[in-house]
Amino acid sequence: FFTKDFIPITKDVNAPWSVVKPHVFESIMDFYAEGEPILDPGHTTGQDTLITDDDSEVVAMIKELIETRVRPSVQEDGGDIAFVGYDEDKGIVLVKLQGSCAGCPSSSITLKSGIENMMMHYIPEVTSVEAVEEEAEEDSEMDPAGPTPVAASKAELDKRKEADAAKSAWESLGEQ
């Protein structure tokens, strides 16, 4: 997961940064030395909140609030949030949590207590904010049955998988 401003790094809690940092820095510098682009040329980072002529006034306000208030706060913790859609009839804002937010057990609290409350405060038309899974984003035409909300248990499982992957990566660094 990358954004235009940072690359989140996950490390084992027992590994001191003084040991991890040189390896991370070396990997990043080696990549830049190769001259390859970090993202695909067609990648549209930040385009989810670009306000277009087709956007309603409510959608424009939602995008602006995500871009100016929500995204900077979420990025401080190594995550990001992408606007997926808005159901004007139900008042539901659909977002996709990315980076460390995608697997964080606290993401449902952040989503409901933080993001949803802020949206409902500034935009009275918003009744709910829901996170959607990767597959649901492709169906952002607002299926009448609605998107699949991210389940807390799935988020916890994803977090464990991510932690296991980070531990394996750390162990392989120790073998070198």
C-alpha cells in the first residue's frame, strides 16, 4: 500500500527500529535506483475525491470532507480511505478502508464514531457511512441489496494474516 506521501512499514514489535530501518531504507533506495515507477501509469491515487460536474451537491460535500478532514487524519495512522459511492435515497456513504485501516480491529469504531459522526454533522443528508470490501467496490452501481459491509471478524482475521506475513518477512531478513 502506497500513497503519494508515504509508505507504511509494518514490523514485529520485538524488532527495534535501529535494526529494521537500514534494511527498509536500502530496499527503498534500491528500488528508486532501478528507475521503475512505483505505481502503474494508469493508477488514480486521490481521484476518488476529485469533484466532477456530474456530482450532486451532497456528493461534492462528501468528497471535500473526506479529502480535507478525514483522509489526513486516517493517513497519520498509515491508512487511507477512498470514496466508493453514495446512495442518495438511503443517505449511505460507501468508503473503502486501505492500508493499515483495512485490517485494523479499531476501524469499525473509527468509521462509526469518527467518520460517520463527522459526515452526519456537516452533511445532514448522510444517514450512515459503511465500509465495503474490495469485491463490493467493483459493484459500486449501488446494488439494490446493498454492498457487503466489512465484518469485524473478517477485519480481525485480515489483521492476523498481515501480522503473520510481516513476521515471516522479518524472519527472512534475519536469515540474510
